Amino acid sequence: MSQIQGEKIREATGRPYLALLIGLRLRSLVMADRSLRPQRRSPCLQRVLLACFVGCFLMVPRLPLAEELVVANPSAPVDALSPTALRAIFSMRLRSWPDGSPVRVFVLPDDAPGHVQFAKQLLSIFPHQLRRAWDRGVYSGTGQAPNLVKSDAAMRAAVANTNGAIGYLPREMVDASVRVIEVE
Amino acid sequence: MDTPSRQACTGLVVLLVLTLSAQSRAFELPESVQIHGFLSQGYISTSGSNNFFGESSDGGSWDYREIGINGSWRPTPKLQFSMQVVGRDAGKTDNDGVRIDYGFADYSFISDADRLWGARVGRITNPLGFYNETRDMPFTRPSILLPQGIYFDINRNLALSADGVQIYGEERTSIGDFYFQAGAVQPRTDDPAFQDSFTGGILPGKLDGRLSWVGRALYERDGGRIRLAVSGGVFRGKYDPKQGQIDLEDGRFRFAPLVFSAQYNAEKWSLTSEFARRTGEFRDFGPFLSDDKATGQSFYIQGTYRFAPKWEAVLRYDELRWDKDDRNGKGWEAATGFPAHTRYAKDWTVGLRWDITPRIMLRAEYHRVKGTGWLAALENPGMRPTPILPSTLEDDIDEDWNLFALLASFRF
């Protein structure tokens, strides 16, 4: 969990800096436009720039990231999973649902933004660690690989149409064909 | 062709047929069957006249290939059958063709969100250190050549897997995950270079595996951000003498490695270190071969840096000592007349990995080595550790040398 906090702190400290850069850039653009450049900077413009700057500062960190949700086939026998269980499932170590039926794991490619986001936010691990865990299982015979899908749309279709399937989707892609699994 | 090779070939054919069938959709494989594999070609060039994986000092060697195909079938979530067939060629140290690297049944007695316990029966990979279990799969290695101080390739089959039973367990707790494995096995002694390192290439007979033990305890925090492991084993074997010029008795060997491993994984970089201590013992071979016992030590420190999405760089220092009480090999040289530098190796490695696609990888690396401790006598006659050969070959091998390697790998 500490890792997630670390990521959040990094984001929180990184973004105001970005806002500052945007603010300065805006200002230089305004100043460069001769028709707008005042002999003496007008208090009005100054206030607008300040407002822009402060606005960026306050707004940017609050812009929501494309939030990934865990989704399962509607036949899945649970509504919620613990973070431990979720990580065990996506590391391909927990092979069955609580009722004993097989879990079928679907993932996007390692470098897909949705996969990176999902791994870091919901599993608290990096995609390269997941990849290594899968390879260790597959090439020592002790595990199997997850099923690969190419896009969010393919993910939704696969999870909706496969018994025991679990995957993840951005919030706006979720519809009634899949069941959202709470992580608690 | 001997029986194991024939079995392995049959296995390979079965897996190939399954793959082709699955792809042609002549019949549908069950969803619970998976087929994966890899294909790899290396090039190795060494300085002086030191050879590694072929005649690498003479214009470079292409004699380093790995082809593997594996299948797994999980009829129920509790039961899995797995097999991997590998063809490997690594100079004279490995030209035995196709063999079964693992093939076992795995049954889990207990499986829930917090734990997993089960047993495996068959040929199972040995859980030694971080890299042993998948050592042939180029994508899982940190570099083209694994740190040779610990994962030396001259006894690869012996190290990789063994036949027997294994109990395994996993406990997932709030402070991290704990993994246990323990096995009772009969080791494989079919490595040409391993047989050779004992028989010196001229003694008759061969070594056979006897009841042995291997196990590992591994702790992972935050899904592998921090990984700590202790692994070890006691591998035992017996010499099967055949009639020859020298009368040897049916002596025994015992090889006991103990490995401590630690790794830290960040998003862009990883730091790994392993330390190994191993005792090797030969006894009861009769009056012509005195009992011998030595404790060796090895360690490496390795940093990997993922500096761009498809790129990774590695830097490593790796040190091997065959006898901790004779670190510089001087005692060995005095006793046998053979070069002291065959008893140690200090290796600085820099390497680069480029994952062109998730399935295709290119690698290059450069080693600067002092000592010849992990070269095979089979490929370097100058380092033969037996006083029976005339020692006219001493200058055939350099203490300070370097190695350059390239590797192209494909996986599916």
C-alpha cells in the first residue's frame, strides 16, 4: 500500500510544477502578442494571470485519472474481493472462485495505459513484476498465463461472454454486461 | 538414441501436434490447455584462447541455441499437468539434443484467498535462488548468461530439475507473502561437462543420482517489491565404475548449495544480490583417488535499469571461489600443477536488452573476467583438473579475458 501512497505523492508534487510551467507559458504567449502587451502591466491582466495560475494549481491535481474498475462475468459468485485476493488472482496464483469454479483472468498488453494504471492502482505492483510472476509460472510449469485482449472493448466482450472471467475496465466503459467487483 | 532422448522427442512431437492442431482448429483444445515456447540463438566471442559455449575464441561461436515448448493442462482448478521439452546446444557443454526439463502433476489441497498448499510429482524444477527454475527461458534471465558464479552452466541439468516429489505452500498475510517448497528427488547427472568435470574425460564409468533434498523459503512484500529467499539442497550421487585402466571403487559425491537471495524492485530499476555457499565432497573411491572436500563461495550484485519503455540496461559484479580456504587457487596450483586461476572468476558485466515487441528480444553484453573458474575443462583442455594428463597445455588459457555475447529470442 505504501507504494500507492508514494505514487500519489509523486503525482501531487509533480502536477503543480506542471501547472506552473503552463502558467508561465500562457503568460509568455500573452506577453508576446504585441496587441495585448501593455505599456505597464494592467492590474486586470495580472489578476487574470494569477487566477489562471492558481486555478491550474488547484484544478490539475483534481482532474480524475481514467479510473479502472475490476469487472467480472455476471456469473461470478462474489461482489467484492480483498486486495490480497485480487493480487493473488491477477498473479495467477488463486485459480478458483470461493465456490471452486475456475477463474479466467483477462489482461491488456503490458504497456497499455489501462493495464499500467490497473496494476499500480489496484494491485499495488508494477507491470514488470506481474510479467515476471506469469513467466515464472508458465516456464517452470507451476502456473498458467492470463488471457490477453487487445482493447477495452475486447476486454468487455471477453469478460461478458466467459464464465468465471475477471478483468478491468475504465469506468466509462462499464455497462450491464459485466459486474463491477468492489475491492475492499 | 538413448531412452530419455526418445521420450523427450515423443513429448516434443505430441506438443507440436497439439500446437498445430490448435492453430489449424482441426479440433478445439480445451480452454484449460496452454501451449507456450521460446526460440533463441546466441553468438559468443571470447578473447585469447578461452572458449565458452563452442570455439568462441576463434572468430566467435554460434553454437548456443535454446528451443523450448511447454504445455499445461488444468482439468480442474486444483489439478494441473505441465511439461516442457527443451533442445539446447551450448558448445561441448551441452549438445545432448532434446530432453524433458520438467513434467509433473500438481495438485493443490488447500486454495483460498489467503493460502495455497499442494504437492507435485514428476520431474520438477529445483527452487534454487531467484533464476534457476526458468534458467533456459531467455526472457526471464537478467542477462544473456546468468551470473555464472551461482548459476554456472556446466552442470545445468543437475541444477535445473530433478525427479521426485515436492510439497509447496503459500501464505498471504498482511505483512507479505510467504512461499515454501521442499522436495525429495533423484538428481539428473546427464550433463556432459559435469560428468567430465569428475571423470576428467578419461575415467570410465559415470555418476548416478541418489536420494537428494532441495527446498526454498521466499518472502515477498508488496507483491514482490522486496523479495528475500533462502534456498538450498543436498544433491547426492554415486559413481558407477566400469572396467578400465584404473580400478576405482563405487565412491559417492555430495553437493550441497545454500543460497541467500535479496531483491528490490522499483518501477524503473531493480537491485538484486545473491550469495551462495556450496560444499562438494567426493569419498570412498579407493586408493587411486583420495577423498576430497571443498567449500566454495560466490556472490553477485546486479542493478537493472529500465530507462525507456522497451529498453533495459544491466550492470553486475559476480565473483566465484571454488574453495573458500584457497581463495586465489595457489594451494591448488601447488598441489596439482594446474593454473591457480581455474579456481576463481571475477566478472564485471554490462548488458543491454531491447524488447522490439513483447515476443521478440535482442540482447548484447560484455564481460570482463579475471579467472577461469566457470569455464568448462571440456572446452578448455588447458584447465583439466587431473594430474593424469601431461601439463603441457598451461599457456592455452588466459587469466584475464573478456567475452562478448549477442542473443536474439522469440517467445509465444
